[in-house]
Amino acid sequence: MLLVVSLALMSFKTADEQAAEALARRVMGSKAKAVVFEQMESPVDSYELLQKGKKVLIRGNNANSMAVGLNRYIQQYCLANVSWFDYNPVELPKRMPKVPEKVTGKVEVPIRFFLNYCTFGYTMPWWKWPQWERFIDWMALNGVNMPLRKPFGRRCGASTA
């Protein structure tokens, strides 16, 4: 019985690890099996990339940090790019590259914003869920943790006076 409980506790994944895994599956498809995520303690947003057997281990203090680590792996090692447009495929190599030595990264500012109040009025009102999902994934991969939105009741360019 103790063995079963121990195994169950070892296989428990945090909500942040589950979110990072879901992001990897959406962006990488079946090749997401090449990476594993692990949450770590850190006073600032940070991540680590390292090789763990045949898999790349991406450690971060939260889901956003793990997403940034995943993006670094995709860009630096897979030589690929994730566009915010859902119709642009992510072209990963047939064989997923290894990380030869530990790589670390951390952010210098706690709040990383993106967008402006006018953006929502142009094309975004007509987006469907797949476009929003890819856009949200892109923001996470790039470390955005505060997307701006248009305040209710205000038109773009309207004076506050």
C-alpha cells in the first residue's frame, strides 16, 4: 500500500506543469513527448533547460517561465519559430535535438505586458477560438504575463477628459 501511495505522489503534476505540457502538445504535436516539465522554487521568474536521458527537461517556477523555456528550446535547438498566426505551422526537425549543457534564463522585470487598447478593434473581434488559443500560446511562449485589454465603455482614441 505504501508503494502505491509513493508512486501516486511521485507522478503528481502541478497545475503549472500540466499547463506547460498542454501548451507543448498544442505547439509541438506528437513531438511534445521529447520534453518534460518540472516546477522549481525561485523568487523570480526563471527557467532551466537540461537533458534528462532521452528527454529535454524544462524547469521553471511557473507555467509562464516553463513556456519561455520551451520557446528557447524550440528556437535555439530546433531552429524553429512559433508564429501567433494559427495557420503558420511549427516546423520541427524530424529528430528532436538534445541540450548538451544546462541553460538558464530569468526575467529582469516582474510584469511583461503586450498589446494596446486599440488592437482589439481591428481584426480580433472576428477571431475564432483556434486563433485566440494560438495567440495566447504565443504570448506565454514569449513571457507575456499581462495582456492589455480595451476598457469597457471606452472607444479607441476617445479622450478621458
